[in-house]
Amino acid sequence: MGKTREAVPAAHTKLNQWFATAICGNDILSSIFYVAGIATVYAGAYAPFVLAFIALVLFFYKFVYTEVVEALPTNGGAYNCLLNATSKNLAALAGTITILSYVATSVISGESAMQYLYSILHTPIIPLTIAVLGFFGLLVISGIKDSAKVALAIFSFHVFVLIVFVLLGAWYFIHGGHSYFAQNFTASIPLVKRVGGILPALFFGFAASLLGVSGYESSANFVEEQDRGVFRKTLRNMLIVVAIFNPLIALLAQNALPFDALLKSQDFLLSNVARVVAGTWFQYVVVIDAVLVLCGAVLTGFVGVSGLVYRMTTDGCFPSGFGKINKNGSYPYIVITFFLLCTSILLLTHGNLLSLAGVYTIAFLCVMTLFAFGNLLMRETRKDLKRTYHAPLIFVVLAFLATTAGILGNIEISPQNVHYFLTYFIPSILVVFSIIYLDVVLQALARLTSSVPFVSTYFTRLYDKINDRGQFVVFINNTSRLFKILEYINKNEIGRHIFLIHCNSGDDKEYKEKYKEMEEMIPALQKSGVFPDFNLQIIRKNKPFGPKVIDEVAQELHIQKNRILIGSIHKEHPFDYDQLGGVRIIF
């Protein structure tokens, strides 16, 4: 696929916990403006309990993400997890769903912010939404550090407003404001009966309100931009703010407004509650905060998708030109393409985001579920992989079951969601797989055009060209896994030039015997015709395996590190995976 980097940018400062928390925190905390209303629609006065339970699910996912991302601290989230735990196809599936989730969250957040602004200024919604998308796209192109400063300012103001909101709501409750708690529980009885009882009401409220934790997965997609040890802190910080604010504000809303008013104002619930507990002035403050933090969620979409798509590009899932880096360490082609995609979808829907809401619901929950699934897979396929933390198995299983139930619940609520999701997902995954299987596509085109010789010859030459340019390096200690390694490359990658690197790991006699065995096996393997197109070459390195020899091989062979394939980093290794520069674990 060729090199994706034209120039290596100057080293840039990595994000501390507050900058990193702000980027993903704006996404997850923006949900406060709609999740209390969603929970109330399905669970009535039990909405605070639903949101508290969702915080518990997030608690389980904190352990799931910590184990996987600290073991494999490279950008990509669920994509990176599955790429290193199983096949590239499943990883590409997760990556495509994550991209759709980012598109949906960016467009919905931007459009929702402009809806809030329209409620007080009557400004045009779609043109300003496009302007917001363009502004944050330019901000990300200018450098992640600058965009992180903006995110931190927005996040800090939002947390301040929420604290004031809680204090004013508590003051209203304590000092004589009319309380609707008892009335709302009574008014919820018909709603609960209509869905079949308290348990179904809680279930549907839980499923619909899981969107309130969207954004939790974002930190994993730009972990390489974070200082060491920061990722775990971002998970903790996001869990704390969600566990405190979401149930508490839903509780204050139940106290301040009657049930009918809660249902009527579900899309702007905090605005109405703010007016009741403190007056019009605070309502305006909340609206301004909503506009800012929802715009901050747009920024999260751009930052998260940049890290993910760059990683997928270097792995051959997108055209190599996407991976070009500017002097600020950003990826302008990815950002511009993402902006155009978001804008086109906004225009095609004419601001009617029902279809995108369906995409958002299914995509986000699938991403979370696939991450838990990836954790379970790693326990079987990468048992020896060095980890800084081991999540309790029961927490991983509960996390997986919770979001799986959420997917099923949302499908039950609105089966049309699946249709909307597939409308966008199928074309997207076809594009990704056409790049991954470009060699197969070219061979098929050559056969289909065999009656037109010059066209068929063109496709054949293009096929030969991409295979000749495709090179991979495999660090291998003995021949026991050689067949599986070559089978993996044959199924997952384009390129047939394979360099087998054999490092001296200690005992010189044992090392020579293993090397000799490999030298004898490779000619026999090539003559067997099992992998007829492979060009295998052994390189002997009289030094132990580690970051230094990986750097040396990458420079000597002019190969990107994501095309270097290795076995699991074991506990006895004196280095961690992140020190190896993004190599791929395949056994």
C-alpha cells in the first residue's frame, strides 16, 4: 500500500489527564441535556434509578477498557483491540462502526447545539451547524494541543454550571419550592402499566438511556496522544461526573416539574428546570452551556476519528493518502473528509436527524459491546500478553451482557433503527473491504475483462504492483508457528514479501539450531505450493528482541512498524508494548 507518512512531524506535547478528560468528557457530559428526558419518557419517575444503574454499567466498562488499552496503548479503540486479538476483518468491522458513531455524534451534537441557540435567538440551524463542523475541523488541523485547550475551557465551564444547577435545585427543594415527587410517582403508574410493568419500564428506560454514556469509548481512540498513565484517569474522571450528575439532575427534575411538563420538555429539560428553580437568567446560562458543550462533543468526534482512521489507514483499510501528517501532527485529509461526510449527511437529511439517531444508537452500543467481546477474546487468544491490569471476568461478562441487552432493547423500541443503521453501514463496510481485499478485487476484474485484453492486462499489472510493494516483517523464534503466521498474512493482508527476523535470545547453540531449522524449512515450504506467491527471506540478528532491534529493522527495510508482526509481549520482557511503536501482535 506504500508509505503513508511523507514527513515526520516534530514531537508534540502529549495530553495530561485534564486535557484528555475534557476532550472525551464534553461528549459524555453533553448527554445530560437529553438523557434525563429520555429516561423519563420510558421509566417515568424511576428515571433517576435507571441512570444510576447505567453508571454501574460504566463502572464495569472502566475495568474492561483499562485492561485492554493499557496492554495495547495505541489508537483505535475496539478496532485496535480486535486487530491484535483476532482477524483484521473483524477489526475493520469494529472500526467502521466506530466511524459511523463519530459521524452521528458530531452531526447530532452540532445540530442540537444550534437548536438550543435557535430557542432564544431564532438563528438558522443548518448553515450554523455546518459552520460549527468547519470551525472544529480547522481547530483540529491546527494541532491537538490547541483543540484540547478549547475543550478544557468548555468542559470546565460545563462542570461549573452543573454544580450550580445542583446547588440551586437542592436549595429549591429545601426552601419551600413545590415538590412533585409523590405526584410524579402516581402519574407514572399508567406509563408503567402500558409497557407491561415496572421491570419492562426499567428495561426500556435503561436501553434508551444508554446513549447517556456515549463518549466513554472516545479516550481509547486517541490514547497515543496522552501521557503515560493518563488513560486510566480519564476513565475514572468520566465515571465520576456521570455517576454524580446524571441521576442527581434527573432527581431534581422530578422534584421541580410535574410529569406532563417533564414529557413535553424532554428535548430541553434542563432549560425548563433551570427557569423553575432560579429564573430566566439561569435558563439563559444553561442554554449557553448547552451550546458550548454540545459543540465540544463535535470536537471529540474530530479528534477521535482522526486517531482511528489514521490507524486504519496505516493498516491498509483506507487509501494511503489519508495518512499524510502536517507540521502540527494532525491529519488534514482525514479531517476534511470527515467534515465533508458530516456535512453531506446533514444536507441529505435536511436537518431531520431521525435516521442518524438510529445509526447513533446501534453504532455506539455495538462499539462498546465489541470492546467487551475483544477483552474476552484476548483472554483466549493472547493469554500470555503482558498486562498492567487484569479485569475481573465477571465485570467483563456483565458489561458485555448489559450493552447487548441495550442493543436488543433499542431494536424493540424502534425496529426502524436497524434499517437506518444498515443504510449507512453497508456502503461504508463495502468501501473498507474493497481496500482490504484490493488484490482479490483486481483479480476478479482481470478475469471479468478477459475479453478486452488491454483492460485485463491493466488490472493484472496493478495487482502485481500492489503485491510487489507489500512487505511485512515477522519476528519469529522457531518454526512451530510459521505456517499459521503465513496463513494469517495470506488471509488478512496484501503483499507477499515476508522478512522473517530471528533474534539471538541467549544460548548460542540453541539459537543456531533454531535458525538452521528455519533455513531448511522455508525452501521446502515454498516448493510445496501452499503459499506460491510468497517471497520469504530470513534475516539473522545477533541481539535480543526489543525496541532497539525493531527500530533497526524498520529503518533498514524502510517499513512502517504497523507492518511488523510479533508474538505476545510476555511478563518476562523488560519493556512494554507501547515502547515497540505500534507493531501488531498476531500470536
